[in-house]
Amino acid sequence: MKNNFYLTLFLGCTLFANAQSWFPLSQPLSVGGTSVTDTHRVQLFQNPALTSYVTRPQLGVEYESRYAITELDSKGLRFSYPFSHFTMAADIRYSGFDAYHEILTGIGFSRNFGGKFAMGLQLIADSRYSVESDRYYTAFYPQLGLHVPVSSSLFLGFSAYNPFLMLIHYESGDRPIASVYSVGMKLLFSEKVEWRLQADQEVSNRLRVGTAVELLLHEGFFVQTGVYFNHFFVPSLGLGTKWNRWSFNLVASLHPQLGLMLASGLSYKL
């Protein structure tokens, strides 16, 4: 009975947010959902081209809490390894609870072409559990990414998640998977101040727009603040620090009706 209640609540929140799946639009560690040009933090299933900027093997964990409901939490693990001509990354993320959950697994490859631009491709296996048949259903699709330094202070980014509109085939019929196109820019005002702007378009939903400003307060400590709009304005604030090989981020966002969302990420360069 308890699981049925949370399942109903989860689906209600998903429909309320007007998205076929909330995960692809979740970029929790970049305030305002501005991850497509965010090279400061490597996140799960973000623009795969950004992995090309990883200079040494890196292991990261990520956790996101939604609206103080444990059953809606998600957690994941990422490993990146730079080779001489390309960088490989492996992502895995579990979202949901016993009665309804998703497991995303991704293997990505990226390359930086002499600093002129970077490209990336991630192959994703999307597995979703169906309580009705007590089994998993899986679909495979790509995520494409591009990052272009236009100048020393202006950067452009693009990401396409499930661009070919792949479906998950259940026994009861086919169900759509969100297909999201993201484009963004980053402008450096100085070594300590940057501004990011991003737009995300899910093919069957309205446009989401987000913006963020990040400040380096002193060596190794930074703060980011921003907002995104998708039916509602959702403000967010993030704090982070880098020390030696460690990097930590903490972000809080406040939805005006659904409540508080918290996300944290910890990474270590091997």
C-alpha cells in the first residue's frame, strides 16, 4: 500500500512537471540546469563532449534528493579515463524505488580536436522496472555532444539526448522516452566570474530556459546561483570546493509547489 502511494505521487509529480521522464532534464550540480557548457564539474549523463577535458582518471559519485521523499532519490557513479587520443567515461544511475525505478548505464567516448572544438558520444542502456509484469524493459539510444571555444571568453555547447526518438517496448505497448535537445553558452567576465545560459527542448513539451552565475570567492572555493523556468521559476544556489585532488559540490533548488531539491557530488582524481 505504501509503495502504491509513492508510485502515484511519483507519477503525479512527473506529469505535473509536464515531462515524459524527469531524469533527462535533471542536471543537479549545475545551477539553473546549465550543464551543457559547465566544464568545472563532470556530471552523470551531461554533455558527453565535456569529458574530453578530463586530464587524469577521475571517479565521482552523485546523489539527488527530491522533495524530502526518499523513494524519489537518485544516486549514481561515474568513472572517466583519458587515453592519448580520446577519453572514455562510464556512468550508472539508479532512480526511483522498489515499485518503480530506472537504471541508466552509459559508455561514452570524447575527443578534443586541438582546442578548436570537442565532440562526444555516449551509448545509453535505459532499463525500467514494471511492477505489473515483475521484469525489466530496456531500450538503447545515444547521446551526442559538442563543445566549441569561440574565443578565450566565449564557449558554446550542444547536447542531444535520445535524438532518434527511441521507445521502450513493454508487453502492454510502446512507451516514449524523452528526447531532449540542449544548447548553451558560457561567458567569462574574468578568471573569477562566469555566466552560463542554456535552453532545453523536450520534443513533446515546452522549452526550459536556465541561467547561472558562478563566482570564485577565493582559491578552491566557489559559489553559483541561478534560476530556470519551465512552467515555474525554480531558483537554486550552489556551493563547492576543490582541494588537492578532491572536488565537492552541494546544490539546493526550490520548486514553488513541489518543494526542496538537494544534490551533492564528490569526485576524486586518481
